[in-house]
Amino acid sequence: MQPQEPVTGPTAPPPTPAVTPPAPAKKPRNRRMRLWLAVGAGVLTLLCLGGVGVAVLLYDEDTKIERAEPDAVVDNFLRSYLGNRDDQEAALNTCKSGAKLAEVEALRTEMADREKNFHVKVSVSWSSLTIADVDERQKSVGANLTIAGSSNGSPTSRRTEKWSFGVIDEDGWRVCTATKES
């Protein structure tokens, strides 16, 4: 074999790299818009937190047990015990120990029995809550209770009874006795 001679003459040009078109220019970021969005989000967050705080405060005020005045405690007790017939709610307004409420319990039992036996609705309302001083830590609250029966929206019976409620100051006023006066 013969040695090959180098080829002389025109040679192929080296391949040229592929040229990519330049990327479109990006819009510069709008820093002012980001700033306004951040400020808006911050203000919105503060308003939401403030709203939660106001809601908690209003809820606390609405559910607060009012024991500052003896007549308010008797009113709350009557509403929960005779009106709503809710022993747990009524217990929030009664003495911590030694409450003597047998007479008002008998009244509530009588109301329930009348409803059951005569198929009527028995309700109670009160008026003329008057406070009498016994001493600094004890008061007596008088009330006129009106017990009314109705059937299909028509009144069937109505009577008024005078009651006396003994309240004492145990970290706020509480009902300890309930007595029907003659």
C-alpha cells in the first residue's frame, strides 16, 4: 500500500455554532406594586386580628354573669329556673351551699304537672322586684310572680303570688332562699 498524501485543496469550513435568538427582555419588577401589596396585606391582617379581639370582648360581655345587684340576680335566677327550666344556668345564681329553694322547686313541679295533665302551656312572669336590707351582706328581694296558663294561644288561668328571695354576697350576690308569702 502506498502512503496517502495529504489532501490539498479546498477544505470544508468548520461547522458554525447554532445562533439562538436573544431572549425577550423581561419587564423590570414593579417594586412599588409589591410594596403596596405588602402594606395592604399587613393592614388586612391587623384589621382581622382587631376584629377577633372585639368579637371576644363582646362575647365576654354578653355571657358575663351579672351578680352586682341583688335584684338582677333574682331576675336571672327566675328566668333560668322558672322560665327556661335550666338547673345548670340557675345554679350560677344560687348559693354555693345551703340553698333552701324547696318552695320554688314545688312551684316549678306544679307548673310541669299542669302542662302534662291538662295539655296547656304554663309560663311565669315577675314584676315589682324590691330590695330590702337585712344587713350589708344579706338582702331580701320581693317579687310578684304571675303564673299563667294558656291553651292554643288562649289564656286559661292566671294568678299572682308574692314571693321573697333571700340573697347573700358570696363574691357577688346569690339566691339562697325562696319563700312564698301568704
